[in-house]
Amino acid sequence: MLYVGIVVYAPTIALSSVTNLAWWVCVLLLGICATIYTTLGGIQAIVWTDVFQIFIMFGGILAIFIEGLNETGGLAKVWEVAEQGQRIEFFNWSVDPYERHTTLNVFFGTFILWGAPYTCSQYLIHRALCLPSVTKGRMALYINFVGQVIMVSLVAFIGLILYAFYIDCDPVVAGVVAKRDAVIPLFVLQQFAVQAPGVPGIFISCLFSGALSTLDSALHALASVTWEEVKHMERFKGISDRTETVILRVLSVFFGILATGMAFLCNNLGSLINAGGKLLGACMGPMFGYTLVSILCPFVNLKGSCFGLITGQAINIWLSAGSMVYGVATPTLELNVSNCSMFNLTMEEIPMVTPANVSSVPIHLLDRPFEYGDIYRMSYNVYPIIGMVLTIVLSIIGSLATNGFDDIRAEDKDLVHPWAWKLFGRNTPYKEEYVLKERTAGEEECTQKFDKA
């Protein structure tokens, strides 16, 4: 829910940059729109709006990408400028968890953040399950993955393009914009407002499409999961389909209000990429660990897995929340403001640039004595790794402590990876007598009810 709040808040920066609307008004508009069509249209409205929105998103991204390359002299020039500014680094084998980006933490952290939605994220799996066959569901996920890779690659190159475009005058250091997240809207206004007036509108639609796509799916998933958990209670038995639909709509409205409220808390989070990575990692890391340990360890039982998941989630959320409250600013590489003529600014009008403006906070060094506050200063890529490892280890320990090997059943073979089954469960007898007794008891109960009727 916290991550959804960030998704709702992010496009409001762009909209408030190109209009006179305050950011909180934009948050309300986005939250209300998504809640209304999700509540009234259900999964069908979500799917069809997402289909339309994906074309808008790719159109806006491609427009910025192409215009940026034209203004900076092409991809080769952008890459050269980025290398000169030390923005390109493929191999950094440091194991320091306090260094923001290394080869190891980016690889494993990204693998978990990308792997989790395709295995245990309700809003994504829910869409795949709505398809008529397993094959079509898998194809949808494969196509989605390819589209995600293309989109993330384009966005990464746009970051390099903007660095090359503003190489002589960084807008944040120069005081033109207050937040790093507002640089792309600034570029769009500079390049398209006069020569192509409709493009800024497409860009705003692009941002809102991405936010709406995530928000509507999250609202529907939260409402569906909540109802699935409570509908078996005695008070809800025997209700009509119409009443069930009304309850689902009420739940969607409730979670829409909650998500909109969370968005109001995001104005003071600093970098949205950093905050989003921490919050998403805090949730997805333990969930991915829970999924992996369930597939790879057939002896993990319900008690052990719940213990691992709840403990992993609690610790990860504690670390993530602490990092946003007590953490320090991430040091940046050198930024230049030697020529700000594009903004009609002279050197006297630019705020004084000191080392505190550029690379203020020293990073943690392994040879320095450990301090308690250091646990809140780890890279955001480390949080999903911590959550996954904690959940796996604690789930195994909890299951072994509650005789998990006694809970292995041969009928669970299809739910476990074949290699894991060969290692742990191949000698498990099929409990046919147990299944037969269970069916017999059920049949007797049905017979008794029929006789009474």
C-alpha cells in the first residue's frame, strides 16, 4: 500500500509542473478517477484501460528518447559524455552494503524485485489467471516481461540523455527545479511546449497511465484478496452474487481512499526511486523468499513458513522505515552549473555550490567501527536481499522445529520443483488411506444431510 502511494504521488509532480494545480489536488484527481472506474468496471475495465494506457506510455517515452538524442547529438555522443562523467560502471565487485550501486547488489536486488511480481504479486498473477488457459497466461507473462525490459532500458537511456543535455547546468543544483524527479517534466516543457504543444500533454498522460495501471490493479487485487479471506465466515454464507459484488465495490472504494491518503505522505520522502525501491524491496523480498522456499523445500510447513514470512516482513519494514526517517542523503557524483544560459541565469543568480550540494555525506567504510545508525544507511538494493534470505532461513528453521518432514505428502509432488522432490520427498509414501477416509467421511456427511431433508 505504501508503494502504491508512491505510484500515485509520482505523476503529480509532472502535472503540477505544467499546470497551476497544487500537487495535493493532482493526487485527489488521480485517486478518485482510478477508484471510480475500478469500482464500477472491475477486472474488465482494468484490462482494457491498461491496453490503451500501454500505447500512451510507450508513445511518451519514445518521444522523449528520440528528441533527446536529436538534441544531444546521438547515442554515441550521449555514451561518451556519460563515460567522461563516470556515469557508466558495469563492474564494481564491492561487498559493502552501504555502497548504493555495486554489481552484486544491483544483480541480486533487481532479480528479486523483478522475480517477485511474476511469482507472488497478486495484481499481476490475478490478470494471468483471468485468461482461459495456462498457456495463454504464461504467454501473457512472457510478453509482459519483454515489454518491461524494453521500457526499463529506454528509461535508463533517457536518464543518460538528460545528463548529457544538462551537462553544463544541472537544474536541481541551479535551483530551477526543487526535486530530481521534476527534471524530465522540465525537459519536456523546454523542448515541446513551443514546437509541439501536444507532446507535453502526451507526456502527462504517459505518467498518469503508468500510475493508473498500477493503482487500479492494486485496488482490485486488494479487494479480491480481502474478500477471499473473509467470505467463508459464518455471517457471509449464503449471500447473493449481487451482495458480493456490492461488498467488493465497497472494499475497492476503501482501499482507493487508503491509497490516496498514503500518497499525501510521500511529499517528504525525498527521491521517489530510492523510497520506492526500499518500500517495494521490504515487501517483495520476503514474499519472493516465501515462494521460493515453498517450491524448493517440501518439508516447509504452514507454521514454519508463516513464522518466516511474518518475521521477515516485520524486520524488513522496520529497516526500510528507519532508513527513510534516520537515513542520510545519498552522495552524488559531481554536477556542473558553469553555463546556465538556457535558463537565462547568470552565475550571480545561481545558489552557491558547495561540497554539501554535490556529494555531502560520506559513505560507510568497512574499516570504520560499526555504529547502530549504520543499519539504516544500507543501499536500497540490499533490502530485498535481506528480506528474502531472512524468510527462507527462518521458514526452514521454524519448519524443522515443528517436525516439517512429517508433513510431506506424496500428493504435493506437483507443487514442488522436481529436483527438490528428488532430494527431499521421493521416499514419501502416498497417503491413500488418509484420502480414502477423508472422502468416506465427507460422503457419509452428505448422506446424513440428504436423509434429514
